Amino acid sequence: MNGIEIAALIAAIAFAGLMFFLIRLVQKVNRVISNVEKTVEEANHTIQIVTKDADILSREVEGLLVKSNELLADVSQKVATIDPLFTAVADLSESVSDLNLASRNLVSHVGTIGKATAQTAIVGRVGQLAAKYMKKNKTQTEE
């Protein structure tokens, strides 16, 4: 073996070592690419599921919004129907309050009239007694 053959042998061994490391590197890159492909597939699958769920949720939310709008319209209509009732109740309450005030004034006036009537009755009774006394006196003086 001469120097050229030894150099060729060293070059061949170095080339084989280089090829070994390159093959290992390509295998690792291949595994990484394979993992990336799996991850991308899972991500696409997840995106499809999320999109499908989002579509379902958006339809449900849309249905809920429609029902909420119908309910709000119904409540507004019922409030509009009941509003005159509340106005009537307020008017009735005011009328009852006015009636209560008038009743108090009447009772107070009747009480005042009652006192005046009692005084008049007393004066009338005194007048009757005086008339009786005068009659009695007149009859006694005539005898």
C-alpha cells in the first residue's frame, strides 16, 4: 500500500463517516417533517371541528337572539297594554285620596254642626224652660 492508496482509504473512510452523519441528519429531518405533517393534520382536523362547532353555536345563538327579540316584542306589547291600567289605578288612587280628604272635611264640618246643634238645643231647652216659667208666673199672677 502506497501513500495514494492510504490517502484514498482515508478519504473513503472520511466520506463514509460523512455519509453516515448526513444519512442520520436526513433521517432526523425526515422525522421532524413527519411530526410537522402530523401536527398540521391535527391542526386542520381541530380547525374543522372548531369551525363546525362555531357554525352550530352561531346558529344556536342566532336562534336565541330571534327568540329574545320575540320575547322582548311580546313584553313591550304587554307593557303597552297594561300601561292604561296603571294610569287608571293612579287616577283611582288620586280619586280615593280626594274622597278621603272630602270625607274628613265632611266629618269635621258635621262635628262643628253637631256642636252648634248641641248649643242650639241647649239654648232651645233654656228657652222652653223660660217660657214654661213665664207661663207659670203668668198663671200665678193672674190668680
